[in-house]
Amino acid sequence: MKLLFLPAIRVLDRLSYPLKFGLIILVCTAASAILLTQIFTNLRSEIRVTQQEIAGLELFDAGFAAAFLTGFLPGFTVFLLATWGIPLRV
């Protein structure tokens, strides 16, 4: 493990304290920027999928309302009217 970190240790040994801290801050900032970019990319794709699902549900509601109004589902229409307490005339 020491062999893995030996080049970084040698570079940091040659730098002054302000440069050491600056380099560490730069590395941490770069890593944070990469991670935030990945998070925003994933969120953007999830938002697109959710918007498509919402659009599909709105179309389904519109289609169901049209079927309800045209009497395409007469049995279901009777069930809903009876459930809502609307008296049915035969």
C-alpha cells in the first residue's frame, strides 16, 4: 500500500503548505464536480421518464373520460352512478 502512495507523498513533500492545501482542495473539487455531474445527469433522465409517464396518464384519463361519456362501458357507467348515489331510471 505504501508503494501505491509513494509518488503522491514525494510530490507533496516538495511543495509548501499553501500549495499542498491548494492541490488537495483542487483534487477534492474535481471529484465533487464529477460526482455532481453524474447525479444531475441521472436526475435529468429520471425526470424525463416521469414526465412521459405523467403525459401517458393524462392521455389515459382523457381516453377514459371519452369512453365514459360515450357509453363505451355501460356496465361500468352504471356501477359508478350507483356508487355515487345517483338514482338510475329504467
